[in-house]
Amino acid sequence: MTIFTPRSQLIYLLVCLIISLISFGGLVDNSLQEMLLITLSVFALARGLNGVISVAQGTELSVEPMGVGVTLTPGQILDPLNDMVEQFSTVLLIASASLGIQKIVLFLGDNLIIKLTLSMLILIVIGLNISSKPSNETKSWLVKSVLILTLLRLFIPGVVFISNEIQTSLKQHRNEAISTLVQTKDSVDSLAEETDKPRDWFNSLKENIDIKAKLVRIQEQAESAIEAALYLLAEFFFVMILLPITVVFVLYKSITLIGRK
């Protein structure tokens, strides 16, 4: 049983005609812009965190309990976090590029010339479909072509809509992870500034007593930051990279299925 009966073909074509007249940019452009803004802001945070970690890795903390000097390097504690942030930054950069490409394709799909061309093509196919001149095989091929072109135009708006819905549902978890990274950045930045301050003997003694507690807090924050960065990496990789690839695969299978009918 074929799904391309004369009546169904006409219905498909009318639906495609309506879709061809819709400007999807106005519907999903704000969502796309919001996702791009979130991605770039988190990328800026990651690069900032990477910067303060690099500065902290170049500092040394000297502790002199009972006159015996011990030198501690925060870089040993922050090195795993730095590696994670660098990988996270790479994923965010790819995600930003993915959103930029989607924005360009969305703009092209909403171009007036493309919309009018697609609409005229559909009207011509409708006219040929009603006419008795072309063979049924030719009519079926033309309808399939229109369906495929319509699916291609729906691809980016569909990806943006699904991605935005997922990101909205994950907003609370994302904000918590971002907050953890901000706190870690501030703590590491503060640690680097303190090591550069001139200290008299009293302040030096006071800081030596507290230095272990500071390093323990930094280590705990670094561990929390690694978990936060890992969560954000997973979210942005899934939403901005894996999801579009999955939709492309589904689109390819749909086009293949239409071609076989």
C-alpha cells in the first residue's frame, strides 16, 4: 500500500505550501540568539578560569613552621581542573561554531527569494498533479522532491526548538554549575593576589598558620569545579553537537524512506 495516492499527494503539497510561506526566523531566532549568548558567556568564563589557574600555577606558597621552610605549589592541586577546563573550552568553541552555522542556514532558509522559489515550485507541482498529462511516476517523484526540500527547510528550526527546550529544562543545573565555576575562579584569583602581597613577619606568621586550610578549601573547590565543568561539557556537547548530528541522521533516514515509497 503506497502513501502517495493522488489525494494524499495533494494534501502533502498543500501542507508544504503553507510551510514554505512561514518565516521561521521570527519564531526561533530569539531562542538561537539566547543559546549563542549562553554558550559564549560560559566560554568566556572558562577562558577566564583557565587564565587565573595559569597565573596560580606559576606561584609558590612558602610555609615556615618552626623555622623549617616548605614550598607548596597550587598548580599541583589545580592541574586536573586546568586540563578539564581546556577540554571544556574546546567543546564550547565547537558548540559556538555549530550555533553560528545554524544561524546562517536559518537566515538562508528564510531568504525571500528561496521562499518564493519553493512556493512557486510547489504551485507548479500542484498544477501538474491535478493535470492528467504527467505520468503517476513523475507526479510521485515531484511530490517526493517537494517533501524533501520542505524537510531540509524545517531542519534548523526543528533543531533550534528542541535544543532550546532541553536547555530551558536544564537551566537550574546549568546555573548551579556556572556558579561553582565563578566561585572557584574568584578563589583562585584571590589566592594568586595574596601570594604577591608584601608581608611583614607578623602577617607572614599568621598566613603560615592558615595556609593549609586555604589549600584544603582550594582543593575542595577544585574538585567541585571539575564536576561542574564535566556537567557543562556534557550538556553543551549533547545539546549543541550530538543533537544536531542525531537530527541529521533522522533527516537522512526520512529522506531515504520517502525515496523508497
